[in-house]
Amino acid sequence: MFEQEQVIIKLCMQRGLGSAELLQIDDEYGSLEEGKYADFLVLKDNPLRDVAAVEQADKQVYQHGVRKS
């Protein structure tokens, strides 16, 4: 299972950066780096093992690097 998770994570990362490169906005978006904007979730459980993890009540939602919940 660990190897499959690694592949999924790598594909998601490539998708984000690839999209940003196509739109020519990769200087501000597409990867988690200092100085770039980011929308992401902080979850307690691994959604690759249990998709219900994205519905957890205590998740943290960040938009443009600012916590929204």
C-alpha cells in the first residue's frame, strides 16, 4: 500500500505544478514553496487509506496560505 500511496502523491504533485506551468503562473502557484500561494487541507488521517478522512470535523482548510477553518 505504501508504494501505491507514493505514486498517487507524486502524480498529484506533478498535476499541480504541470497545470501552473501550462498557465505560466508557476512562479506563484503549483508547489508548496516559500513565497507561493497555496490552498491545502491539514488532515489527521490519511485520505489515501480512507477517503472519509477529508470529511473529518477538525480539519484545517488553508486558502492562499491563510487558515480559513
